[in-house]
Amino acid sequence: MKTLLEHLDDLDRMVDGGAEKPKIRHQIDLVGRIVATNEAEHSRLVQNHEALVAENQALITKNQALVAENAKLIAPSDNSCMSAPIVGEVDLSTD
């Protein structure tokens, strides 16, 4: 499959070589279809990228909230678990 540049080079050679108008018009139509296809693909890719960026931002926000929640669970700010009174002794011997 030829690239767009190759098709444009073919068109240039046709014009320089004095090709018939229907052949030149056919080549112009071909280039136009390729450009239209590329523009549509570009538009689709831009939309997909925007959706992925938004999804990524939502995940970052959710992750930050979970990190903050976990930090609270791991190290409570009042340290109440550190000052709990000892209720009784536990025998750890293995008789």
C-alpha cells in the first residue's frame, strides 16, 4: 500500500507528464479519500485520548482518596491504641 506522499508524487508526475484530466482527477480523488480517512481516524484517536485522560484522572483521584483513608487506618492521629491499659497477663509458656 502506498503512502499519501507516494500518491502525491504520482499526481505530480502525472501533471508534469501531461496525463489526461480523468486520470489526474482520479488521483486527486484517491488522495482526497486518504486524507478524509486520516482525518476521521485522527478525530477518533483524539476522542479516545480525551476519554482515557479523564478516566486516568478519575483513577488518580480515587487512588489518592484510598491512600488518605489507609493512612488514617494505619496510624490513627490520637494514638489511642498505644495507651490502652493492660487488662491481664497472658501465659505464653509451652508446658
